[in-house]
Amino acid sequence: MIAKIKNGELVITLPIELTRRSSKGKTIVIATTRGVRLTNARFQGRVVSVVAKAFIYADRESEEMAEKAAEPWWGSLFDPKDFES
């Protein structure tokens, strides 16, 4: 894994792995840090830690269920218009 801060963005590079099913079998993991990893990147003088996992859904049914549930995390707590400039 490579992590660096470039042009005001944290860029994380993970190698694509041999695919494997998640523990419950609903997803196929294609890249992961396998938990928290310390990086060489620094932000405000402090070491940046990263946790990342990339996956695809194992079947269309799981993918469709996830798409239906994929509302913004803030749900009805905020009005998106409050953030427009």
C-alpha cells in the first residue's frame, strides 16, 4: 500500500489481489489493507493511518439491495440546500 498527500488530496494505492469472498459471502474483496496501517504520509506533522477495503458484490441481488439502501449518510438530518453557496 502506498499513501501520499498530493495536491491537497490523500492518494491511496492498493494492489489488486486474488479475489476472495468476504466472511459472509455477500462481497468479493479485491483490495484491502487488512486493518489499520501506518503510512509514510504526514498531515500537520503527524503520521496518517489508513483503513481501506475495495470490493464488488458477489451477486446482483446483493448489489441491488445495497443500491436501494445507498442514501446519503445524513439522511433527513440536513437539507442539502444548506450547503450550497
